[in-house]
Amino acid sequence: MSNLLTFFNEARPLIELQASFTTFRVTSGLWKNRIIILGSMLTGLLSILLMIKHIVMIFDGDLNINIMMSALASIGFCQLPLKSMCGMIKRKIFYKSLTEIEESFCDQEDDEELSQIAEKHLVNGVKIWKLITTWIIGFFRLGVTLVCLHLRFSETDGFVMDWSFLPDNSRLWLEMAYFLQFIGILVTSQSGIIVDMTTVFIGVQLIATLNVLNDYIRLINEKIKPIPNYLKTILEHHCNVVKRMNLLNEAVYEMSFVQIVISTLVLLVIFVLLRKDSSDIFAIISCLGVMSQIFALCAFGEIIKINTEKLSEAFYEVNWYEMSVKDQKVFLIILGMAQRKYGLKAAGMYVVDIYAFIQIVKLAFTYCAILYTVSN
């Protein structure tokens, strides 16, 4: 077994857990993973129901801060069941993408330099994915803890879930309600993030594959003579990149659209909250969390787009005029493929990039201003 495959196998348990979360796989796989996923989903659904019940119980015709906080959290938490449903529908596509990635860790080039290039980028891709997982989950855990502490010691906000079915004549039951609210928000928020991590892993490995291909193209002048079928190798890698890009877009077809729609709605509510009280810690942390989530998706799409554009730039350094006629024909095929624009798309229509992030924030802020003006 190669060192590269061994490295991949070390990360396999976490990959499988995240993939099971994304595709809501509770009928197969490890029992531990099934229990965690099912428990997280039930906790999320219960939290949403308790928030909706809280809104219904206290709503008296006035949109106060507490109602808007419950509405904000319940809308945001809807990402978990909706994304899990989308992932379950596209389960075969996700696992096909993961299989393609595993095969890339198994394949080894005969040339030592090419093998080292592939190993470097693939290993870095796994390390970056692990770093993203650790930091994002840590950030959301910290944010949820601060929000729940704010709710616990707030004189006006208090609960965003309804706990009227618990006894209210004891300090112990009151603290229990706050603790259960903390667990509900923490588990649902964290699960909503983990659902996205399989997409992050596939995307990071796609970027790593693009980097490998880019380095291979820049070595054409050196390798074309010692390796007669070098252009064929590049063509195969390029076809593999296009295949993975299509699989990724197909896998996140509905999921990315759900992310954009819900993030826009949540940002709209957050901006209204901030207009009412710009110092509200719940709104501030929620705004940072939602904007970082949608920014990460859009930045991801932007990086993929930039890396695909780099491929055509790398061809300018190739001495194509020194090749044989046969190699020139293959080179033209690769060049034509490289000049096509590839990128991440939501619902197959909307390009996901930094411009899309700006448009989402702008749209939410515009509707916030309209609603705030009409309400006053």
C-alpha cells in the first residue's frame, strides 16, 4: 500500500462520518455514525418545532426582538433537514465523487517528479480540509456558547424555544430549560455545518487536482521528449478534472440553491434586528456566522474559477511549435478544453463566486431597508 493511500485511509473515518451526515445515511454504515446522525436530526427538528411554538405562544401582533430571534434561528436551522434531504437524493453522486478521489490517491505516476507533485497537492488538500473542519466547527461552538450565555443572562430575550411543558416552580427546572436550549442550538448548528463538509472535501480535492494539472502543464517543455505519451497523460488528467467538476455541480445542484435562499432570508432578518438594536450580541454573532458560511461557499467557487482560468494561462509557456504534428493535434484538443469556463453553480444556473456573495448581501440589505421603512 502506498504512503499516499495510507494517508487517505487515516482520514477515512472522518470522511465517512461527514458523508453520512451529508447524505443522511442511517440505514447502513457504522452504528455509532447512525446514532449520531439520527440523534442530531431529531434534535434539529425538535428545536425548530419548539421555536415555532414559542413564536405562536408569545406573538401578540408586535414583532419584538425575541420573536425575531426565534424566527431567525428557526429559518437558519431549516438548512439541516433541507440539505440532508438534498444530499440523500444525490447520495450516489456524492459517493461516486468520493470514489473518484480515493482512486486519485491510489494512482501513481511512473515519473518520480510527477508523483511528488501529485502527492504534495493531494496531501495538502486533505490537510486544508481538516483545518477548515476544525476551525469552522470551533467558531460555531464559540458563537453558540456566547449567544446562549447572552440569552441566559438577558432580562428581555431569555428563551427562543418554548419550554412551557416543563415545571416552572423550581430554579433547577429553569436552569434545565436553559441547558436544553443550549444543547439544541449547539447540536443543530454544528450538524448544519458538518452537512457541508463533504462538499468542502470534494471541492478542496478538486482544487488540488487542478493544481496538479497546472504543474503538469508547466512541465510540458521538459517532459515531452523523455515521456512520449506525456500529452496523453495531461489529456487524461484534464478529462478527470472536467468529470469531477460536473459531479460536484450535480451533487450540490439543489443544496447550494437551498444555502443561498435560506442565507438571504436569514440575512434579511438579521439586518432588521440590527436596525432595531445594533448592539444585540445574538444578531451580531448570527450575522458573522451566516455571512462567513455564505462567503465560504462563494469564495470556494471563486477559487475553483480562478484555478480553471490558470490552466489556459499555463499553455502560453508551452513551446507547441517544437512538437510533432501528432502532439500538436493533441495539444490543440487540450487547449480547447482549457479555454472553456468551469465553476461552481447553484441549481445549475447561478454562478457561485464573490460577485454572488456581494449580490446576496446587497439583496438582503435592500429588502431590509424596504421592510423597515414600511413598518415605520
